[in-house]
Amino acid sequence: MNREEIHVDNGFIDRMIAEKYDNDLENLIMILQDINAQYNYLPMEALLLVSENLGVPVSEVYGVATFYKAFSLEPRGKHIIHLCTGTACHVRGAERVKERLEQTLGIKAGGTTADKCFTLETVRCIGCCSLGPVVNVNDKTYARIDSEEIIKIVEKYNGQAIQKEVKIEQTFVKSIIKKFLKNFQARR
């Protein structure tokens, strides 16, 4: 996936490291968690700022950022789908759920949809083995999922994005109609 240019708020990162974490290297993981929460991934520019603020080589920051699965160096979707592919979930149909998700979203596991709405990631275990197959979407857990039910779950999250877009469009259309009517009445 290509990295996208985003604006990294240097002031936010500098203040957060200084005020919340006292420029202490012991807090590196928590600092990266805060940045990851802010941008939904760890932009390289942010890693450089962390390195500079903590006075450590960027390779050390990068090493921590790439060691933990919770961090991503690539932009991710608004909704992160974690599909458990551990043994218990696998024998209960996780592969069929994965295939259906890949087909529906038009991406492979590890990928992000072009509209940045979804990222699909597989994990070895979520810790709910007796409830498999298990899927987490934005930290909400869904148990005993099958290839039909996963579509309803995706539509639920995709519907949130669609409803927001429709509401914005409706507001925009209403404002245009008001302007048109106002201009029309002014001409009479």
C-alpha cells in the first residue's frame, strides 16, 4: 500500500510527550499508543518527532513500532476488523468468513479499502476460543460468526459511514434549495 501524505501535528506530539510523559523513554509504548490513536497508524514523521523528543535513535523507536502488532506504519481504515484464525476458530469456519470478508470488501487480509473505511487483519487468537469463529470490529467482539452474518456486521459499520454522507448531502442540498428559493423570490 502506498503511504499517504498526512499532516502530522508537531505541536500535539511535542506537547503530549513533554506534558503527559515528561520526555521519558520509559513511556515510549504509551506515546506510540497515543499517536496511533490520533492518526490510526504511526506516520514516519511522528516517529522522527518521538525520536527527537526522547533523544534516542529513530531505529529504536522504529523497532518498538514494528515489534507490536497493535501498531501500524501504514494508514488503516476507520473500522479495523480483526478475524481470529487460531485453531479453534479455524475448525469452526474462520477461513470461510475470511473469504467472504475479502470478497465483500474487495481486499485481502492485511489490506485497507480504497475509501479507508475498513482494514482487515487476521490474528492468531482473540482469547474467546469456545465462541469461534470470532471477529473484533473496533474492539467490539462478535462470536459464532458465519459467512452470512459477517456481511450484516460489515453493512452495519458501512451504513454508519453512508448515513453520515447522506446527512451531509441532504444538508448541502437543502442549503442550495434555500438559496435558489431566496434568489427566485428576490427576482419576483
